[in-house]
Amino acid sequence: MKLKIAIAGYGNLGRGVECAVTAAPDMELCALFTRRDPISVKPSTNVPVYSMDKAPEMKNDIDVLILCGGSANDLPTQTPEFAKHFNVIDSFDTHAKIPEHFANVDKSCRESGKVGIISVGWDPGMFSLNRLYGQAILPEGNDYTFWGKGVSQGHSDAIRRIDGVLDARQYTIPVDAALESVRRGDNPTLTTREKHTRECFVVAEDGADLARIEKEIVTMPNYFADYDTTVHFISKEELLRDHAGIPHGGRVFRTGTTNGGKNSHVIEYSLKLDSNPEFTASVLVAFARAAARLNAEGVSGAKTVFDIAPAYLHAESGEYLRKNLL
């Protein structure tokens, strides 16, 4: 029997989840929930579309609900609320607030007996795992993470929430000199500002206070305040022409030594993504499989990628994995 998956929110990430579930051999998409008028939403598949407030009525028909809202304003309330009824997955990516978000989701999951896996994607997510593996394997060493060049969905969404902003794209750009120094094994000490810059392309409403919008962006805590940030105001036509894609990627390094410092090692994990939301969605769908399996075993509570054994992510059996991948 295939796992029954539902989506809450149908933006770029929701469309990516729809694509990933369709490609999964052990899943079927059974519902799409939206805050818009359901009639106005036109999914790529024939999945039925419902109003978001109808979701709890379908809790017995859904194995996992994948939440595709934004971290700034949606997920902090949506994930704990939906965890009262469903196994849930989200991509909450405000790193500084993850402990608080985890505690809120865990409380709901403990009361409902459900599993909630939070902060799933590639960072937080796959990059987080590689940082953990690197520290575990090379305890004497240093961590380095570089993002981009690419469009950050969370940061772009945060800009779009500013009053007077119609649309925006935010690019995270690694500083090449810093990246190459790490790759050489120099073990540099780098500040946040020395590792990345941020570049924003913003479409503002006619008559909007551009100076106020720019100030709100560059001073925004947890997003832009710690970086050198450049803001460009452009037309909607320019945004669609020059910034329609959503590429991204990055690298995680662990540099370290063994044998009392006699030998040096560099671990590098890299991603180059044509579509940030489609790749993030693919990670969400893999962890949805894990949530359903764990809950079927009687597990409940909030989890992160650190808590999930790799075999729970794969569609194949443990026997298959041991024979073909180990």
C-alpha cells in the first residue's frame, strides 16, 4: 500500500513536492491544502485541492502532511498546529530559532502521538548531517559552510514580507578567496561577513519608500544584519527576465588532523542545484517516508535529520540496501 501524502501550501516548494511525490514509487499524492480559493489553484496533477481549514477533517486519510510555507511567518505556527493531527515535515530554516521551534512541535507531537520532522532540506538538512559527520570523524578540526551562488527561498520570502515590496530575489554569494583558503587547508578564521555577501533584487510598489525598504532589509536580524548586503530596485519585467530561475548550492568543509597533527585531511561535500525548491522538496519527500515508518513503529515526538537512520529514507528494503549500496 502506498503512503498517502498531502501538501500544505502551493508555491514553488509545494510544486516541487508535487513533482517529487509523483516520482516516488511508494507514495501517492492525495490532497493539496491552500489558503487561497481552492478553485483558483491549478496543480500539475489531478490531486484534489481543499481549503487549509479542512485539513483536520482528513487526518485519518493522510499518512504525512508536508508543510510548504515560509519560515518567517508560516511554519512557526503551522507546524505545531498541524502536528496535533498529522505526521508532519517542514523546512524551517531560521537557524537561530530551531531549538524553540523544535520544542513547540515536540509538545504537539507528544500529545497527538505523531512524528514531526523539522528543518528538513539541504541547509538545514543535508549540510547539517555533513557537519555532524565531519565533527564525529575529525574531532580535531574546523567547520566551514559556504552557500551559493544562488537564490535563497527563505531570504527572498523574508524580503517579500516587507511592506511595499511586490517581489524579490536574494542571492547568497560566497567570497572566492575565503573558499579557496579553506580548500587549501589553511584553516582560516573567518567572520560571517568575510565568507559571504548578499545581493537583493527588489520590485517595489509605486510610491514606496525605497530608503525604508532598503534599511529594513540590511538590518533584518537572522537574515541580513551580519552580512554585506547590496539592494537593487528593479522592475517586475527585469525580475522576470533576469531572475526567473531558482538555482542554488554550496559546500560544507571539515578540515582536521590525525596522529597528533602529523596528517591533515579535508572533507568537502558540495551541491549544485538547478532548482533550489525542487531539490529541497525531494529531501522533504524522503524524510516523509521516514516519518511514516517511524510512526508505524509507535514512535512520536519532534525529530531532526540527526535523529533519522538513513535506511528509513530509502524506498527499498534493508535487504536491498545491504546488498546493493553497502
